[in-house]
Amino acid sequence: MKKIVLAFLLTLFAGISSAQLVHTKGQMSLGVRGGGAYHGWNVGMMYDYHFNNIIALLVEFDRERAKFEFSEFNNKFLLGVGADFNVWNPKPKLFVQTSVCANVGRDVWECTVMDWTHDCVMFGANAGLGLEIVPWNHFSLLLKGRQWVLFGGGDSYAKPDYSLGLKINW
């Protein structure tokens, strides 16, 4: 298994195309991501518009489901608008990014023991740290971790989120 992972990583860094145009003014990217959440899963989409090689507009759309011992959580949608910052570029095909977003969405909690449902609009923010690998000029892989802080409907909570994504750059 270690040999397979090592071979995969070597092929990512051994691509013959250049990545210097991926994070320049006017470049855009659209991607999908998925990952595990606490007791469940999450999926999402992301869009970037780069103002320069450091700052980009970030739009995120996420959905999540989780099941706990006596309740089920369903995040119908969570829309985020914010910024991506390329803080470190140690190699031409490797970018370390931070991001911040303001969020609005809808959560539904259902209690399985009692016949109780709580449906509310949530708002808040998230901050993230990501590692983007650009094996080819028009495709990149993004490993990202985010921390959410959300409020609404008399509730407030913080939760982590980890995901792996694929982006198309143009």
C-alpha cells in the first residue's frame, strides 16, 4: 500500500506542464469536494476567481448529513462567500492556502426518540487551511480542513470539516 501511495504522489509531481498560470489575475477554477464529517459525510462545490497570485474570491456550496445516537442532522445547504489567500508557494506546483468565508444555510435536526424536528436558518463563518497540488495545468487536487462556527434558531455550534477536492482551472 505504501508503494502505491508513493507512486501516486510521484506521478502528481512529475507532470510535464507548468502551473505558474493557475493563480494569476483573471484565472478561475470550479471544483467539487467530499469528505467525512463527524458521524457522517459532506459534499460541496467551490469557485475561485483570482484577483492576483495571492488573493481570490471564494464561493462555496456545501451539504452535510450526520447521524448520532438519538438524532439525525441534515444540513440542507450552506452557502459561503469569502476569500482564498495563497500564503506559501514552496514549489511551482504546490500551494498552501488559507480561506475565510461568511456563511448562511439551513439545518434540520430530527430526534429519533421523540417525534421532534428543529428546522432553522443558520449563519456564521468558517476559516480553513488547504494544500493545493497542481499536477496538470487545468486540474488540481485540494486537501482542505475548515473550522465552522454557526448560529441560528437558538442554537450555536462549532464543527471541523475535512475534504479532498478536484478543481478545473481555466
